[in-house]
Amino acid sequence: MRRPLLTLLATATLAGLGVSPTPAAATGSPTTPAANSPTATTPAAATPAAVNGRLKVCGLKLCNRYGKPVQLRGMSSHGLQWYSQCLTDGSLNALAGDWNADVLRISLYVQEGGYETNPRKFTDRVHQLIEMATARGMYALVDWHQLTPGDPHHNLERAKTFFTEIARRHRGKTNLLYDIANEPNGVSWSRVKSYAEQLIAVIRAEDPDTPILIGTHGWASLGISDGRDERDVVDNPVRASNIMYTFHFYAASHGQEYLSALDRASDRIPVFVTEFGTQEASGDGPNNFSRAQQYLDLMARKKISWVNWNFSDDHRSGAVFKSGTCDAGGPWAGTASLKPAGVWIRDRIRTPDDFPTG
Ligand code: IDC
């Protein structure tokens, strides 16, 4: 379902003025936002978030409010500490209205100059980006981008503080997803699982309904990069409901072994690909579009949702915009500012969605 660009621009303009978009008749009972209560912004009509409503894990799939499996496709930001300037009203209008993205992943690094350096500032920026995605009818995937160190327990207290505030503020929204550990590395699955169970209890106390995505061991490879595999998770699943496990791949580095693991795992556990690139695992180097297409074909067939890395103008080949685009303020729509990976992935995100409503 797509809406005319004019509607989109009007919505975005209202959002820019701090005015909530008109509640869509199609979404049923609009909630009245009140001071000191969770914000309940209703997504604009006929957008991915308005059509599908609150998502819920059903068996091995992610289902919409009709209980039907859906595949979301979208983009991840780069680290907010480096590329916040690439997330503007204009760039997100293009992501929603020109790329037709269903989901924006908001990548909040914890280290490397991220959250830990100024929790208030970064939390506020995430709140703002959630509102910007919501006003444009996209799902907002909040990514706790722990990476170095790789043991998520290192940031458990910070994660509790952060997600408590996010969940409390936004629990009235129906378009959120929480990604609670970007890429655990150098740790066993059982350690990731114990982190997840502690953090999920804290989030659920505030927000019982938002789906929670859990990074798997070996940099979200389901253990493959550690010489393990998905059986670690299948045999010892996280004790919680409405959860999925994440898988990441970079097509020029990760071939058949990763592809087979994704195929096998997605027959046993719910999987969401919260990050992938068409290039090497460095996020740079040559693209392997034919391998990437194999992954996309598999994910389309099995309705596995995916998010591509990354919506910035970083110099590496995996950043969709050419260097300098963000400081110049665009142009955001069309392909003039895009690198080859950007042109390729925009085409694939633009492929019409198939959201069952009956
Ligand atoms: C990379 C960025 C790079 C940055 C680095 C810092 O592209 O600019 O210097 O992180 O840690 C991941 C990670 C993601 C990586 C990305 C590409 O989730 O943070 O971004 N990648 O290397 N896992 C596999 C690849």
C-alpha cells in the first residue's frame, strides 16, 4: 500500500511543526495522546505501519494485526554519533515516500563515542527519530548497537536504563521493534541468553507487547562465525514470548555456509535479518549482488524481514549515499546521490509490499 507523495509531504510538514498527523480512520480506535502518558501517535493512513498495525510473532513468522505473516524491508541508519546529519525530514521523506521503506533501524552505538558518552542526548535523539519514523508510517526498530566489547552483559545496566525509558514513552505506539543486542561476539550463546532474559523482563514490565529481537552469538551469525550453529539457540531458546533471533550477513564475505544456516534456522526459530550488506563484512569493498540476491530470494520466499546497512554518506561502499550528500542536504530522492549499493537496494526496497489484510 502506498500513498501519494503529497499526503506524505503534508504529513511530514505537520510533523515538522510538532503537529500529530490526523489519525487514520482505517486504524480503528485512535488513542488520544495526553500529557505524561505514553505517546500514542497514530501512523498516517495506508502506510506500512497503519496497514499492518502492531506486529506479533506467530510461530516462526512476524505477523500483522490480521494474524498474517508479513515481510518488512528497510534501512538501518549508521551510528547516530557519526551520521545523525543523514537523518532529516527530507531524507526520511525519501526513505518512506521514494524508497517505500517499511522500517527504519535506529542504530544507537553504545561505545565508540555513542550512548555511554551522553545518555541523555542520545536517548532524546532516539525519541525524536522514533517520532519521525512514526509520522511517516514506518516501523521504528530501536537498535542497541553493542559491538565492542562483544559481551552484552557489559552494557546490561545501561540497556535497562535506556529501554525502560524508551518502552515507557512509546508503549502506546504500534510501530516499534526492539533490537536488544546488535552483535554479541566472543561470548557463548548461554551468556547472550542470560542477558536477554534479564533485559526482556525489564522491558516487559513497561511494554508487554512490542516484539523483541535478540542478537545471536558470533556477530549475529547464529554462531556460524564461532564454528557453532543454530542448534545452540534451538536447543536452548530464550524463555520469553513474542521474540525473534537476529541474523546478519555481508554477501561478499559470507557465502553458502551462512545462506544454508539462515535457511535451516528459519525452519526452527523466528529470524529477523536486522542488518546485512551487499559488500564485505567491513561494510566496504566490492559488492556481490548476485550472492545478495540469493539471500533476498530466500528471505522473500520465507517472509523473513530485512534491514540493509546503511543509510548514510560514509565513504565505504555500503553507505548508500555518495560522500558529502548529507552535509549538502541531499538530493535525497531518486538515484543521483546514490552509490551502486544504494541504487541496488533502493530498487529492492521499492518492490511492492505484499501485506495481507483479509
Ligand atoms: C562499521 C561501520 C564503520 C565503523 C565501524 C565501527 O561501517 O564505519 O567504523 O562499524 O565499529 C557490523 C556492525 C556495524 C559495522 C558493519 C560494517 O554491526 O557496526 O559498521 N558491520 O563493518 N557487523 C558486520 C558488519
